[in-house]
Amino acid sequence: MRPSSVTLAGSRTAAIAHTRGQRALTACGLGLFAVLPALSALPAAAASTPPAARAHRAAPPSLPGPETGTAAYLEAVRHNPQLLHRFMERLPKGGDLHNHLSGAVTTEYLIQLAAEDGLCIETSTMTAVAPPCGPGTRPAAEAGTDPAFRDAIVRAWSMQDFPAGGNGHDHFFATFGKFGEVTWRHPGKLLAEVADTAAEQNQFYLETMTTPASDGAKKLATEVGWDDDLARLHGELVAGGKLDRLVTQARQEADKAEAEFRATARCGTDRAHPGCALEVRWISQGSRGSVPEQVFTQLALGMRLAERDDRFVAVNLVQPEDGERALADYQLQMRMVKYLHGVYPRAHVTLHAGELWPGLVKPEDLKFHIRQAVSVAGAERIGHGVDLVHEDNWQDTAHTMAAREIAVEVPFTSNAQILGVKGADHPFNTYRRFGVPVVLATDDPGVSRTDITRQYAYAAETYGLTYPTLKNLARASLEYAFLPGQSLWRGNPTRDGYRPVSACRTARPGSPEPRPECRRLLANSPKARAEWRQETAFLAFERAFGRGN
């Protein structure tokens, strides 16, 4: 979605490209889960038509007792905000697949880090700058003793108190340039806070976006320049080991950030933070508002990284999709992704596409972005996809996404704040009706002042989702994650329901151990392990809420 995070920590505006916030920062791929002791015997999918309706039916004909009780509990508390929030907070919620690291950190923590680093705040713009604090600036530390100053920073660095009739789009994207001087310095600390929050909200996996080797990629792009022949341009990047040196730099930065994370979170000690148990992978960003040679270099680096370091799994394009260069170069950038994916087929691709709305861009710019991300670039997931029904032949695109199991990443709060799109205007139900996999995500919860619990609560309240539907949304967020290994689920679970593969079909929660075939699957597949862990968590959750607790 957002601006270009020009630092690995994820600061995402062009303004940061001219600051030290452009430094590359990356962080770790964290712990793999141990094989957990029990997988629920899940209900077989009912035979009903059409497939999309089968995948998203309100509830299967026969639910296990605790699941039935949990579904009833949700209906009983649906209109009680306090109890509904408690339910959603404790609900196992899979993974967050659309998350920008710097935008995910709470504004209060960014202010704390700014104070610890002795940074200054320009009082006219509330932008963090390096010391010394000269005229027109104040030490960030003064926010600790001046509540009015602190509140002004919070409002400038987030959507806090932003007026409903204001330009949420511009204010949102402007925040990243204001706190960019903070975020590039401590990616490991940022990750420690974000990972703790995800784990405490009963998530098991995180994919977060960063910009690896940012300065080096920009220098290499300038050195090589642009060539319309993409094969020749790629050859220039790899000649003499130039691109490989960037890969080495990015991996070294990842090592450093991982060490900072582990120290901050006290991993490996008896005071380890919850985030130490969260598995984290990285998505490398390209800045779609940059010149073509820089975008190409960032994408090439990200894909090469994904094939050489399993902490990195995919590439994406960030910065406002409605930016002047982003619009002008959109089709060229889709061709870049297509070409590079042919060179690096093991790298995954997820793309911000369709984060647009009538009035934000000209009508002709609403007609093809999602379609090209799918049909040209070969995206495996789509971020936002909000303008779907405004595209030409959008039904064909939706059918293609369903057939290829191309998931759409939906951050409700972000879509409302930036585009003003919510409720019936949002294509959430349209995607589901066509059988397109849907996963809920946070996007930039620090800037948006939200969390994953609120995304699930909003979905339940606004669209009347039942407990089995929410459960499958959580399952989808692991099924369509870029975790390696075989899935725990057979076939197309969005279309056919979540049924265990044959190796684990007889496993039951509470049993001492799964059968040997299932143990082997879990031992060899990070994806299946994460899905197994979630099923075990569902069992405990349903035992609590399904009995009226």
C-alpha cells in the first residue's frame, strides 16, 4: 500500500529518500515453531453450490460441540462492544500478511526512541531531525514533560484526532517523512514491539515490509542507469558481482537487526517477550515513485535475496499508487516484475494494486491496475484491491483470482482512513462472493491507531460474519502466507473448505501425538506447523467460549 518505505525499517515517503532514514535496515526471520501436540479433527466440507457460497457459508451443517457453543456465544455478544472486543482479542487470528514495519509501531514508542537518541523536533512541521537542536526545534525528550507538545507530535505522526472531513490520504502518507529519522536507527527495536503486539493478540506469524540495502541499491541504480532491454539491464546489475554485494550487505543488516531484536525482546532468557515465539519473514519493497532504474534494482535485489536467504520471502511495490510517477510507470513496473520473476522463480510476489477510488485519480487510471498485477506481473497476493468493481472486465479478474487462489489483503481501517471506503462500498463481500481468498491485515496500525483485533471486530459487526467464517479468515491468513512447506490443508480450501491432508486427517486435539506421517509433515513444513499451532489454539479458545466462559 503505502508510500515507499525507503528504509528497511519501512519509512515510506519520498521525503525520507533525502534523509538518513533512507539507510537500509532489515530484521530477522524469527523462531520456527516446535511441533505442537494436537490437531483438531475438522468438519468435512458440505456439498453445496456454487463453490463461492460453499467456501463462505454461514456455518457447516454440523459443528463440533465447542465450536457450536462458540458460534452461539458470538451471536449473544455481537451487540455488546466490550464483550465482543474481548472475544475478538482472544480469537486465534493467524498471521498478518500486510504490515509495514515503521508504520506498525506505536507513535508513543517512536517518541520514546526519538528522546533516547537525542533527536529534535522541528516545531513548524513536527518532523524529527538529527541533533543538535537549533532554532525552530525542540528536543524530543521534552515531550515527556510537556503533554501539549507530546500530543502535537502524536497527531502529526498518526491519524489520532484527524477530522472526519479532512484529507486523510495526504495526512496519512505525510506521517512517514515526519518520523523517518527515528525509524531507520532501530529496526530490531521496532520489530520487538510489533512482534509482541502480534503475539499478545494471538497471532502466530508476521510478514513485514522493509527496504533492504536502500542506499546501496540507489547508488547501483544510478551507476547502471536505465535500459529498456530488461534482460540487458539485469545483466549490468549482476556483472562483476555488483548485485551480489548488495545481497551480502542486506544480509549483514538483517543479522544486525536480528541481534537488536533478540536483545530488546530478551529472547533466550527467562524474561523472554511474547514476540520471541512469533515467526517473522520479510518482504522487500520497491519504491514505485522512484525512477525506473531504481525500482528495477530494488526488485532485482529483493528477488535475489528471497532465493538466497529464507528470512526474505517476497517483493512488493510501495508508495502511493496515485502518485504521478507511479501512475505513469505502472505498466512498465508490472513488466519489470514479470521479467524478474522469470529469472527468480522461487521468489514470491505480492503487489499493492487497486488502492484507488473515484475522485482520487482520473477514470482511466481505475480500469486496469488489479488486472495487470494479476495477469502481467503474476502477483500471488493483492494488497487492498479496493477499486475492483471500477476496473474493466472486473468479473474476469475476480474469477481469475479465485481460480489461481490469489488472496486479497484487506486492512479495513487503512482503507477507510486513506480512501474513505468502508461498509457496503468496500469490495470485501464481492471478493468473497467470487470465491477469492481474503485475509485481514493491519497495514500500518501505529499510524492508523488500530490493531488486528479491530479488523476482525469490524468484519463481524459490519458484514454479520459468523464464527466459522471468522475462523476460516484466520486460517486463510496462514494458508496464503509465503511460509515454505506443504500446507496442512488439502486442495483449494477457500473453495472446498479446510480439510486436513491425508497425513493428518485422523489427528485429534488432545491426543498425545499425531501419527508418524503427520509428525513428518509438521517436522518438514513451517507452514503446516503454524497452521497446526493455530488449530490447537482454536481448540482451547472454543473450550473457553463454547462453554459460556
